[in-house]
Amino acid sequence: MRTQQQKIASYIPQVEIAKESLIRLYDMPGQNNVSLIYPDDEKNFVQYNTSSIDFSDKRDSDKNYYDQEATIALAGARDSMLNLLSLNKCIFRLTRTTGEKIIVGNNEFPIQFFIEESGKPIKTTIKFTHSHPEPVKILQ
């Protein structure tokens, strides 16, 4: 299996997560951009401050899909909304230090993530592994 790693990007220390059913994306296959069909959907993203974001978007050239993986360490404590989101399929929004917002997952291929807690004081980490036929897209 051969993979191609997308160039490394830096992210501002926050992640935004929304329940997939609350976000309607205009996402044309083969395009680099995606947009919200209804701008009011913006309010459905829940923002979490992070201490680190490790995200990769690797293309498997043998199978022609992208393996997307994330480990996101939260800066604060786990809350009940995060618990609810983890029970649903979601869409993630990350903001690069350049200001560019990227969308991970979409209505057809949403993300299912899990929460891991460890250490004292407790550290909360969000993790997911996801396969998608296209790389992440830029939110317009």
C-alpha cells in the first residue's frame, strides 16, 4: 500500500464539531471547496479549545481514497454536549493558522469519533479514523 501525505498544516487551538444532521453542505465531488447551503447552520458548530491538534489526510493511491486521522487534546474538561456529539455522526471544522477553514467529513461520509480520558488531572482527547473518497475541503 502506497500513501501520499498531504502537506503539514498548523491549526489554531480550537476544533468545531456539529451533528451531521444539523449541517447541510453544498459539496460537489472533485471540487476543492465546500459551502454551507444555509448560513444559519453556522450556529450548530460547537467550539472547543484545544491544547494540540494532530490531523493527517493521507491518500492511498492503491485504493483511491483518503485516510483521515485526528487526535485532538482538549484544553478544558469534557462536557455533556461533547458526550452527546460523540453518540452521533459529525462534521468537524478546523481552522489553519492561515485563516483557512477546512471541513472533515460531509453529509454522505460523516465522522464518528470517540473520547478518551487519561491521567491526573484528567486529559480529554477526541480521536477518529475515517476513510473518505476525497481529501478535506476548504469551507467557502
